[in-house]
Amino acid sequence: MSDSKRQFIIHHPPGFRRRRGLNWGSLGLMYASYYMCRYNFRFATPGLRNEFDFDTEKITKLLAIWALAYGTGQLINGLLADRAGGKRIMLIGAVGTITINLILGFSPLVSTFTTFALLSLLNGYFQSFGAPGMVKINAAWFHRTERGVFAGIFGGMIQLGQMAISNLGPHMLTAGIVVFGITLAKQGEWRALFQIPPLFTAAAAVFMVFAVKDEPEQAGFAQDVVVDEIDDSEGVTVPLSKSLKTILTHPLVWFYALAYACTGGVRHSVDQLSILFFEDQLGFDMANDVPRIAMWTLVLMPFVAFLGSLMSGIASDKFAAGKRAPIAMFLYFFEALVIAGAAVILTRGWVGPTTAGIWTGCIILVLISMTVNSTHSLVGAAAPMDIGGKKMAGFAAGLIDSFQYYGAAISIMITGKVLAATQEEHGYFYWYVIMAGFGLLGGFAMMALIFRQRSLKARGLKVTG
């Protein structure tokens, strides 16, 4: 048997896959519940417009503040995860996320733009505990040639949170929630969007306390059950200084960070602004009567995101021998092509408040979601584990993922200003143009990384990633 085929055959001891599945499932539920407390905000935006007269530019500013706080928090919390362990970090983030959401849902003092901005900042920071902790834990449980598929499947698990709030959110707004005659959420009440989802996060946190172990050794398995090609010595934590120096000086990490900024520039723009797109471009009343096609589009978007993540992970593990850049480069360029085509379609008048225009607009959102999320798990989850290994994957994930949210903040702020100036005449055309530009830049970043890898290899240097 050739070496290239042998590397895909990994033998695990009895009970390992089952115990890893429990770990994996608990982490997936935990991070999915983070998503419920993240994407609830987009359903509240029509209510914020009606009650506080927040225009599109103010709403995009709130989203940008959240993204900047999340990105900066990733840098800090990635380092903390490498020092303190991923489980502890994720639980701290859960407590903070629950607290901020409940304040948004119940406090009568939350009524000004400044207050919303402060709470958006805090929510973004606490949410940023999730990804570094999750990647940190799973780096210790998966071999390199398992990580692409893992990232794809895990991407689907966490998207369950978005699918859940995409069902629950519209239902709360249009019908409310009544259990045993007790009204838990009044019809049309946007504050309920911040009162119910934290309960799921609390339940997931309790389950995680008992189910998750930071590394296989804590679950009773031998140290070498998963071989780490970066540092296979005992333990999963390192001093902050070592993690900081190793990751910051890694010759490939900044290419991934730039590319992931481009992922964020598209992913968060299409996710968070889709509700306003439904209202402004397709003519829906999302605050009071959510059309069925809108609800199903929002459910289908994370589902196809999972499919895109899974297919890209399989391709990188099985056909590219664990290499992420070649697959990611193709996906970024394909994404840019899809969005550019959508822009052309909109200029022809085929996206608007007609039956055909509504179907076309919804299909475009689904296609964009599939293409952009194909790079999401690949670059943001698999690549950091390859670069940092079990001991430094936290900061590698934090650094790369922080750029996703810096890219998101830049994209959303630009989009808000551009739409305010052009929407009346051109609709959401420039929204597509901006996202297509980010997709194109991501492809060039991955192309540059491939050239860098070849240069290092020609000099006889072996660099993981």
C-alpha cells in the first residue's frame, strides 16, 4: 500500500470514536446555542426600526460594533484558551452571552442607540470565547487528515443554532409562544428574541460541564491515541508567550487571516442583512408577518452552508492530502462568480416584489450562503488546528477568526453607507458588488499562500498548514 493511501487509514482504540462523538456532540450543541444568541438580533432589526427609528446605517453600525468586539475578543481569548483550556473558556463565554441577552430582553433601560451599542460590544466579546475554545479542544481529538471532514460536519452542527432561531424567531414574531396557557412571548415582541434563546445556552452549558474533556487523556485514553505533528508531548496548554510568538511568526497564518477576512465580509453581510433585504428589496413586512418563503430561505441557508462545509472538508482531506489552500482558492473564486452573476441578474430587474422576483432573490441568498460557508469551516477551523496543533490551536483560531470579524465589520459598514446613498435608485445591487469583491480578494490570498508554500518547500523547510 502506498504512503499516500496509508495516511488516510487511522486506527482508534475501542470506545474512542464513541467518546469523541459525545465530546463532539456536546461542543456542537454548545456552539449552536451561541448562534441562537447571535442571529436573534437580525430578527429584531425591523422592531428596532419601528420602535426607535433606527435606520439601515444605524443598524449596520450596531452589527459592525459587534463584529469588531468579537474579532478583538478572539485574539485575547485564543491566547487564554491555550493557557487555561478550551472547556473553561467556552463556559465563561456562555455565562456572559446569557447575561447580555437577558439584559437586552428584560431591561427597560435598553432604549437608546448608545445602550444598544454598548451591549452589542459586550455580547460580541463574550461570544468570542466560543470558537477558540471549540477549536482548541478538537485539535487534541482529531488527526490532521480527519480535521477537514470534522470541520465540515461540525460546521453543520453549529449551523443548527442558526436553523433553530430561523424557525423560532419568525414564530415568536408572528404567533408568540404560549405554553400551558402561560404566555412566554407576545406576538410581534422583538424583546422575546433575547429572552428565550439564552435558556437553550444555559441547558447546553450544563450538559457540556459533564460531557466534555479537553483531551483524550482526561477520558482515560493513552497519550498517543491522537498524534500531534506540532507538539506531541503531554498536555494541551502552553505559556502565553510561547503561543503568541509561535503563531504570530508562522509563515502561513497571515495568508489565512486575510482570506478569512474575505469570508467574513460576505458571510456576515449575507446573514445579518438578509432580513433588511427581504423588507427593502422584496417588499416583505418582517416585523409583523414573516412570509413562509422567507422563513424557509433562512432555514435553508444554514443547511446548504453545512453541505458546502462538508464537501470542502472531504475534498481537502481525501483529495488534497490535508491541504486547505487549493480547495479554498477555487471556492473563493467560484463564490465571487456566483455573486457577480447575482448582481447582473438584479440589474435586469429580476429581483423584486413579484413572485418570480422573490423566488430569484431567495435562491440567490441560498447560493451565496453555500459558497461562502464552504470556506468558513475549512479556513477557520481546520487550518488553525493544522497550524497550532493541540497546544496552540486556540490562538491560531483566535487570530485567523478575528480577521473574519474585522472583514465583516468593514464590509457591513461600507454596505450601510453605500445602501443609504444608492438604495433608492439601485436597490441592493451594490451589496452584491461589495460581496463579490471580497470573494475575489479571498481567492488571491489563497493563491499567494500556495506560492508561499512552494517557496518554503523549495528551500527544504517543512511548515504545517
